[in-house]
Amino acid sequence: MKPIQSCRKARLLSVALLFCASTVSFSAPSSLTTTGTWPQWRGPERNGIVTAAPWPESLDATHLKVVWQKTIGHGYGGPIVTKDRVFTVETLKKKQEIVRAFDRLSGEQLWERTWDGSMKVPFFAAKNGSWVRSTPAFDGDCLYVAGMRDVLVCLKALDGTVKWRVDFADKFGTPLPDFGFVCSPLVIDNAVYVQAGGGTVKLDKGTGEILWRTLNDKGGMYGSAFSSPVFCTLQGVPQLVVQTRAEMAGVDIKNGTILWRQPVPAYRGMNILTPVVLGNTIFTSTYRNASFLYRVDRSDSGFSVSEIWRDKKSQGYMSTPVVIDGKIYLHQRNRKFSCLDPVTSKVLWTSKKPFGQYWSLVANDHTILALDQKGELLLIEANPQAFTLLDRRKITKKDTWAHVAVVDDQIFVRELNAITAYRWHEPVAASLLQE
């Protein structure tokens, strides 16, 4: 990688000092950090990190057993797991979208809610199917579900009663997003945040009232977002980090004011993965372009953003990385897995062989569980010295695009048209799940 600024060494030193002070500056709403649940996209704190007992170093059938499996419609949205339930979302016969609730222990279906809504995505995306893409969010009482036709539906988790529904295309007069509603909702306190309606929107989670809309564009082919917003604190200021098809921005959660913005180049606006916040820096990686590390600063005149480094050899695609001990573990566009050091900007290693097109990643201490798009689970040691594959297991012949959910000693895999619950170790007592 070549220096992009004359003060690159000074910037790298500042990044190193930053990491010594704080590896990750992330604040998650208390309502979503309850242990024993998977309430949203990428887990309790929206970063793919869980705190659990050490995982076994084997994925064979004696260590990881199927508890139950249910056939459902096609979909890419990951499962949501509460103390006693599992929720899924699907597209049925290219005509309807369905949300289902299952008993977490037995897999018994408790309820379902259906609405008309489907659309066909264009180009290369169509070959994998025009199925619902967004992962819902759960706040302890309600489930917030994004439908492909730019709608957000709030359901009571107890029985599936529709509490409210917002049609963003109708509300704002924007065209339907060509690739559907892809962003996964984010719940913070009494509000829901989504990238929909050709922008970023804050809604009252109790009523669905739109409180503000920002980063507005024309929507459609190059306006609908692929990425999902994250909540963090940068330079002491709580804010959303939002990545659109063209740029990244910091947004004041109170009023939608844009605090800072930074263009993020990508081929045809394919900024897909969710940005990763490390201290006061942000990592992202874009299709057919590069990996980037940006630093956010603040002065009396306001916020500013600078590019610390970019690496054109490391190109992300759809897989959002996990960060362990300050190192970035990234599944790349070339289907290989790599470890990056954000302080030095060096790629520490890259796996020799490629895997599938997409990985969803969950980390527990220094162990990574990856669900490959080809239906394979992989157990990897988070080792910055070398790629260390502990075990791998083919679990289905179907595609597994949805993000894997890992809760306590259970793994929930949403394959293309089914949901399967696995268990590590001994079963958790039913009384504990019902507390």
C-alpha cells in the first residue's frame, strides 16, 4: 500500500495511541444487551461479538446436535432469538411476506403474520432470488420487520398483532428500492432507525410517527441503502454512523443533523457491509474498490473526517468483519479470509483457499464461528499470526445467506427455506429459559 498523505506516519501513530486508549467505542441501548438473546442484526451489541462459555473446538455431530428444524419460505433475514422464542421472516410464493414465531425449545410454531408484498430485484441479484432481505429487531416487547416494498411493520411479539405500519414509498413519494428494503432496523431507547424512503429515518417506536428524515436522495437504483446503521460515540458525541451507496456520515440521533460526511467509493455504489467503529476511527470495505480506515476528529468548528489509509488489495463485498484484540477479520470479495491490522494498515495474513461468496461472523473471546453461504459452518481461531481453521462442517446443501445467531449454547441457522436450531453442550433447563 502506498501513502496517500504526507502526514501518514503521524496519522498511524495517532491511530496506535487511540487503540491503546480504546479499542472499540460502542454504546448499545440497554434494552438490547440482555444475555441469552439475539435481538437484532449482528447480535446483542450489533458487532458480532458474544460473551459465552468457551466453545468446543469441534463441530461434529457429537458436539453440535440438531434440536429441531422447520421448513419455511425463502428469505435472507437472520433469525431473532429471545428468552423463549425464535422469529423468522420469509417470502412465500413470490406474493407474500410472513413473520413466524417458534418456541425456542421445541420449535413449535406459536403464531404467524402475513401481508402482501413482493418484488423482483434486478441484474445479478436476481439469480439468488427476490426474497426478503432485512433482519428484524426486537426490543423486549415488539418486533420491527422491514418488508421488501419499503415498509416497516411493528408487531407485538406475544401474538403477532400489528401495532403500526409505515409505507415509506407512499409517505415520501419515493420510488421502490430496486433491491428491496435491505437495511436492518436499529432500536435505541424509544426510537427505531432505518435507511429507507431514499434516506435515513427516525421513527417513534410506539406509534410509528416519523420524527426526522435525513441524508435524502432520489432512492431507486442508486439511492436505496445496502448497509445498516450503527450507534456509537465518536469524539465524545453519541451518533449514528450511516453508510449509503455513495458516502458515510455521522448523524445526530436527536434531530437528524449531519455531523460529518465522507465519500466512500465503490463500484456501482455497492457499499454493502456495515461499517465497523474502532475508537474514533471507522473501517469499511467496498466492492471492486478498496478497504478504508477513516478518522473522525472534532474541534471548535465542528467535526472533520480524514482518510488514514486505503488498501486496494483488500476488497470487501457483503460480509461485515469482526474485531478481536484490535485486529480486523474480514471475508473478502475474492472469497478468502484475512486479518488486517488497522494501526499499521498491513494485511497480516490471507487464507490460501477461497470459500463461499458470503460469511456471517460471530466471535466469542478468541474463537470465530463463520457461516459460509455454501451451507458450511467453520470454527476459526482468532490468531493474528496465521489462518487457523479448527474445524468445519457441512450442515446443508442450501444457501445460507442469513446471519447466523449464537445464543448461550445454541446456534440458529437460517438456510434458504428452513430454520434449524443446534445445541452445544448440555441443554439449558426449561425453567431458565422461562424466567
